[in-house]
Amino acid sequence: MALEAARFVSCIGLPYAALRAGTFAPRDVGLQGSPSPELILGWTPDQWTWAIGQAGLVAALTLAALSILVWQIRRAGGHAPEALDVDAAPIARSIRDGVYAEAHWSFYRALPVLALGSTRWAALAGLGLVAGEALLAGWLAAGSARSRLFESLLAAASAAYFALSGGNVWAAIVLQVAVRIVATRLAYAGRDTDSSPELIV
């Protein structure tokens, strides 16, 4: 419970507090496009279609890369869920983790957006901050055999989408959740399921 509370504060509470304090505008973290009230959260229907289409493209490429990784791991005699650090998460947890991750990563990209004025450079800088955080977490958990390959792939996909779309965190959350749900099934599909815990729906 304490760990869940800490995750909520880190991923949702801090970005929300920064928005309330006026440190960042909703547009800086991809929550809103233009402030025009006639638009859907600041984007036109065509822009929404384009954003969802780009999210679908990035999701497809990410899952294709993940499928190749799973195949290679199995070919080498490994256990895909363990190698990728993908557990048998229920769909509700995949949704929660996707929302948490995108909110957290969007917060990391907000300062580079303000400082650099470019979503592409901000995506790269934000990815660097995420990588730094992962390295720090790995150093603090010295001795842990946990793989962060899956989360690294998701972070790269999020950054690529942000660079392509210019920032729409709602579509990015759909991308995150969809990839997490399908990836769990990919990792536990086939012969890996015989030696793995039952997948929870």
C-alpha cells in the first residue's frame, strides 16, 4: 500500500501539483492543444484522427519489435516474461501502469519543451531523463536481476510518438495501454505458458 501511494504521488501527484502551481501549462505536457473551447481538448477532429493513427503506427512497430525479441529469447531457450520483466498483469493494472507511465514521462518532457521550444528535442531530452532515472533505480537496487528491457522499449516508443505527434498525452496513453495489454499476451503465449503463472484477465 505504501509503495502504491508513493507511485501515485510520483507519477500523478507531482505533475498535478506542478500544473496547479503554474509551473507548466497543460499544453506543455500534452493535455491540451489550442485553448479554443470549440475544439476537443484543443484539437480538431482531423488532428485527433491523425494523432490516433500515429499512435497506432508506433504501437504496431513496438509490438513488432517485441515479437522479434520474444522469438529470439525463446529460440535461445530463455523465458520471455522473465527476460523482458513482463508479468501476468490483469488488464486493469496494465491500464493503471500505462496512465502512470505517460503522466510521469510527460512531466519529464515539459521542462525541455519550455527550454528548447521543440517537441522533438524535448522528446529526446525526456528520454534521457527517463534513462537516467532507470540507471539510478538499477544502482539503488544493486544485485537485482530485474530486466528493464520492456519499460525501456515503452519509453522509446513514447518518445518517438511525442516527437512525431507534437504531444497528445491522451493518444499516448491509449498507445501505452494497448502495447502493455498485447505485450503481456505475447510474452506468455506459446510454450512459455507451460512454465509460467496463469495469465489474469
